Amino acid sequence: MSILVVGTVAFDSIETPSGSAERVLGGSASYFAVAASFFAPVRVVGVVGEDFPQEYIDLFTQRGIDLQGLKRERGETFHWRGRYHEDLNVRDTLELHLNVLTGFVPRLPEAYRDAEYVFLGNIDPEMQLEVLSQLRCFRLVACDTMDHWIQGSVEALRKVLPRIETLVINDSEARLLSGDHNIVRAARSILKMGPKTVLIKRGEYGVLQFSDSSVFAVPAYPLEEVFDPTGAGDSFAGGFLGQLARSRDSGQGGLRRAIVYGSVVASFTVEDFGLKRLSSLSLADIEERYQRFVELTDFHT
Ligand code: AMP
């Protein structure tokens, strides 16, 4: 039950009200892979430049993450610079350098083509389509995207959506994609674009899950201090798909438990800059907070 992820492996430069960090390891595939690796084996498809340090490669390999599909190309690694507002749900992209990602065509190593659980991380939808076309069989494909791609590559994105099971997207992106400000109507119109389930991330307000037959809501784990929200969404997706792969249960109950695991992993990510907190975590820490989460939301009618 291995998990395949395609996405960015990046240098992130981040400013939040709590501090700043320069060129730390980031990117959608990085957060997803580390988060999912607590639950199941993970394989990464992506690209880095000549400047990508060994210490970051080691961080992945220490977690048993398979990097056969991570290409090193001539040039510089993808670099994102962002700044968060006092309201941490709002951030501005100050710089976006695609660098080696420009023109990158993902090629799945032969062994990756039978991956059971697939995450098409936040990346050019054309690359997401390329990955889909190389998969032989799979149980579940989830996908993320962001404003940059909704604004610039919506046609390719509309081709991805009918081919996936679950879209993981944040609330402002759901509004942008659907053209509807109301989040419930936005989710309904995205469901009509193809995915069976839409998971709407609402930062500190938690997650809403929509399918044709149900709606499910979980809060975010209440934290006294959020240092850096970067990667919360990708860590959520990693915990979610990781738990689905571990349990092999994609029924309604299994999906709901996986959403809570995703929320738990994301709550750790935001406690420090970059991948610092996630890389010092154990599965026991995750299970313990999962139990606290269960108590937090325990409610009998
Ligand atoms: P999240 O906070 O989970 O939405 O994801 C943050 C990650 O997305 C950062 O680590 C960035 O490196 C990465 N990122 C930012 N902009 C883009 C983009 N346009 N395409 C792909 N990845 C991006």
C-alpha cells in the first residue's frame, strides 16, 4: 500500500508574525511526503536543482522516503517567498521562481506506476495530467491546487478534476474555482466538475468534507501559538492519505478518521518553521494527539 506524490520540492523563505526563515526545505511534495511517511511507504516524483543540499535529501531518506523519482536538473531549485498577515489565514506570495520546474516533465519510474494511493500535489495541472497518464492502476487519487494554477491553467485543471476521487483545496481557492462566494454552493459546483469528494481547508477553522450524500466538519486542533502555517494543507493531505493507505478503509467512517489524522498532522506542522516540527515527531505523538482530538469533538446526541 504505497503512496505516490508528485509536487514541488522547494526552498521556502517565510515571514510570519512570529519570525522568519530563509531557504528552508518546503514544497508541496516535501510536506506531504514527510507527513504520510508516518503511516505508509512514500515515493516522490519531482525535481530539484544543483543547489539542493544533501542535508535535505538525508531528511527524506531518514524517514524511509523513496527518492528514485526525484530528478536533479541543471539550474536552481524552485523557490517561494511568502509573508503571512496577522490573520494567519491570509498570506502574500512575494516571489515565485519556478526555476528547474519550468518545462519539467514527470516520468514515473517503472515501479511507481502501480502506486495504490496517489497525491497530485500543488503543481502545474499539465504535470498532474502527465502523471495520471502514466499510472497503470490505483485505488484513490487526491489532488491539490492553488490560485496560481486556477488563474493560469484552469483548462488543464478542468481535465484533471473528472479523473480524481478527492480534491483538497482551501476556501479562497474553492471560491475562485467555482466563482461562488458561498462555500457550500462552491463545494457543490466543484463536485459537478468531477471529484467524488471535496475537502475544503479553512486554516484555523478546520476542514469541511463534501460529497453528494454527506457533509462532515472537523475543527482545527486548538493551539496557543501558530508559528508558521506553511505546509499545513500538504501535511493535512499527507496524514489523510497516509491513514487511508494504512487502514485500507475508504468507507465513510474510514474517510472521517483519515480527515482527523490529517488535521492532527497539520497541527504539528504549524508549531515550528518549515519541516522542523514534523521531522522530530513520532507516530506515538500523532496517536496521542489523535486521542485528544477525539475527546475534543466527543459529542453524543
Ligand atoms: P500550503 O501552505 O500547504 O498551501 O503549501 C505551501 C507550499 O507550497 C510551500 O512549501 C511552497 O513551496 C509551495 N508553493 C507555493 N507556491 C506554489 C506554486 N505556485 N506551485 C507549487 N507549489 C507552490
